[in-house]
Amino acid sequence: MTDKFLEHVEDAEEFVGQVLGPYLNRPPREDVDWLVGELVRLGLPLATKIAAVPEGERTPQAAGAESDWIYFTTHGPLDQSDHAAWNWSRGLARVVRSLATGVREHQPTGVL
């Protein structure tokens, strides 16, 4: 893993930590929408790295994270309420954290 990509992984982990702070600290809806945009921006390179690993070489964590990433980025919150958006963004943050962990745990064969 290159130093630049490792920095990206660390940035994603740090941002996820902020999003997953106390549940009652829910920000206004427009801020939740911004958080989601940042989570997608940070998660996409991680998901791309995992997708490049042959299926048989992915750790269970990485495979699950990739599956969850696909689901979360193709489905939004179940309804349009602020509460649903906040819950969904926190779920997406957990997926990004799992992607970062999956990337870190994978012992590359030249892919990562």
C-alpha cells in the first residue's frame, strides 16, 4: 500500500470516527447530506481497491464490506425523514470503516 493511499485510509478512519460520535449529536439535515457525500468520496477508493482483489483472496471482512458498500450506495434511507437520513449515514460510516479494515487486513498479491 502506498504512503498516499495509507493516508487516504487514515483520513477515512478519522472521518468515520467523527460521524460515529454520540448519536444524539445529530446535525441538521444539510450537514447530514454533506457527511454522506464525504463518506462516499472517502469510501469509493477503498471499495475500488477491494473490488480489484480476486474474490478468493478477499478476507471475509473485505467481501462483506464490498457487498454492504454496493447496497448502501445503491439504496438510500428507507424514508425521507431527517432521522432516517442520520441513521443511514451512520450505517454508511460503519461500511466505510469496514472497507478500511478490509483493505488493511488484506495481504496483497500485488493489488494493494
